[in-house]
Amino acid sequence: MTTEHDMITTPVTTDMLRGFLEMETTARGLLPHRLPARARRQFPDDQLVVAEAQPSGVRLVFRTRATTVELDTLPTKRVYRGFPAMPDGIYDLLVDGRLTAQTTVIGGNVRTVTDMITQASELTEGPPGTARFAELPAGDKNIEIWLPHTEVTELIALRTNAPVEKTPDSGRKVWLHHGSSISHGSNATHPSGTWPALAAAQGEVELVNLGFSGNALLDPFTARAMRDAPADLISVKVGINIVNADVMRLRAFTPAVHGFLDTIREGHPTTPLLVVSPILCPVQEDTPGPLMPELDGGAVRFRATGDPAERAAGRLTLTMIREALADVVQKRATDDPHLHYLDGRDLYGETDFAELPLPDEVHPDPAGHRRIGENFGRLVFGEGGPFATGTG
């Protein structure tokens, strides 16, 4: 039996972490961020403050013979007043790339969202906790601990019952992806089960996930962060949040897409760049936003509240978004042979919806995430795909 005296404490350092853009040193330890401080100073609302600090795709990596691993963290959990409580975030431990153990951390801070529209919130502070993994396989092994994609997670201390070594560079390509809540991992039950994580495993690439719930809005600060981030492969999945929030008309959307891509190209002029349109979402295919949540038998469901008659004046729907994105890519591709387009319905379309319906009308369930990840892996990382080995 492992005792407290058997455990070795190893400082958690930035070079042991993957999938972040910037690391903040706090009074307790380290707080991963998925957007840099310069961008964070320009955030327009609290929702993005929380979303970018939720470490979707961020993982702690090291090599060890340890059979017991403990990670002290301070999580910040999120609660929506008047809605069912969300389950505690999951920590996934992978051994040599295989999901081997899972746990949660009890306690921590609680951020209560008091207004679903403005995302105004109240923070109640709580104590740190420990993610503990025991009875791991013996022998040398590569460990990855994927942090909860739904909880802001401050890293405090790492303890093991054998010494820890830093994992050497894998030599894999870095895939930088930006998207909405579906890319962030909404309704996925654990962090390595989000569709970008599953696709990255299939494509054997290192994921940097800039999926931000409610905030794939063509923000210039996000484009600049992508411009400045190291990447071998880049994808931008955009459109559904534009419609959800009803923030643009067609006249503004098309130039904004061009501007977003222009900025990325300033830092990555020849990197394979894939533009992905929204997956099928029947409630918003031909009905504009804004999208509103409502309780239905204790479960949250979403409803589009716009007037379809206003499409003629440029009020956006997903059908219009896909047409505009395809046109933008077609026009730019004449001068940019490394730019590609993928219709999101090839990842999740009518057949998928019939088999795996969207539980809340917008977000896929865990099986839906797997379907999207598998389709992305096949169409994008597979033979003939824009991110296939040797492409670019």
C-alpha cells in the first residue's frame, strides 16, 4: 500500500504541459490559458473569460514508473442559477495513449451564473482538492493527465510513488483548432472524449484546442492569437455562434471571415488551413437567432427565436453561413493553394442526426462527439485529406 511517505513531489512546470497558449503563475501554482493576456484584456464579456480558462485539450505529460499519481488542483466549477447542476469535471489519465483511469476533484470554487443572457456571475471560493489515480500499470510509461474541459483548473502539486521524467518531444505535428462550444466539448462527458481530442488521436497530432463555448465570433484577438501561435496545421470551425447570438448580418460576416483568415495568414502564410462550416443543427438551419435556452422536463433545450422572413435582409441562418463560407474559400483558394473547405454536414449530417439526435437541439452527445471525431479523422487526416501526411 502506498503511504504518504512513499510519495515524491515534483514541481509542475510549464514544459510538462501541452495544449495551452499562455501560463499564468498564481499564488498556489499554475493556471493554463488558451488565449494570451493581450487578448484577455480585450474580452467583451464574462463568458469568454471563463471559457478560455477552461482547459479543453490541456494535458500534463510526463514519464514515470509510478503506479500511484496524485495531482492537487483548485477547480472552479460552474453552476447556472435555476438550471440543473453540472457534474464534476473529469480528469482522464492516459497510459501510452490509452485511457486507463478517471477521477474527479471534490470541492473548489463555484461560479454561479445568475443571468444566461449577460453571463453575469458570482464566485464562491472553496478549498483545493486532489485527483488520485492508483493501481496503474507497472514499468516505464508515458502519462497524460487531461484536465477537465468544463472546469477552470489551477495546478498546485504533483506527487508520485516513483520519480518523474519529462516526456521527450513526440515529433508530431501541432494542430491548432478554433471553434465553438461543440469544439470546446459541450455535452462530452470527459476531456479526451471531445471530438477534437478524438480526431487528434486518430491523426496522431498534438492538439491545441481554441474551442470557446459561445465565442467563435470571428474576434480579431482570437485571429491574432492564432497568427502568433506555433502550428503545423490550422482549422477554423465558424458560423453557429454567429447565428446563435445574432451578432452579424451577411454584409458584415463575409468581410469578417476574410479579415480573420488574413490575420492568420500573416503568421502562417503556407500552413494548411481548413475552414469548416457548422454541423447540421435543424433548429437554426433556416431560422435566425438569437438562440434561447428553456427548461423542458428538467432538461435544457434551445430554441431559435428569429424570423425566417428576415433572411432576405441578410439576417443569418446556418444555410446562409455555409454558402458564404464556401464562396469565401473558393475565391481565396485561387491565390492560396493551402486553403481548404469542409462542409460541417459531412461531419454530422441528416443521417447522423437521425441516428444520434442532438439532446438539447444544438450540442451532440458523447456518441455524437465520437462520430464527428471519426469523420474528421477520416476526411481531414486520412488519405487525400487536407491534413494527410505529406500535405502542405
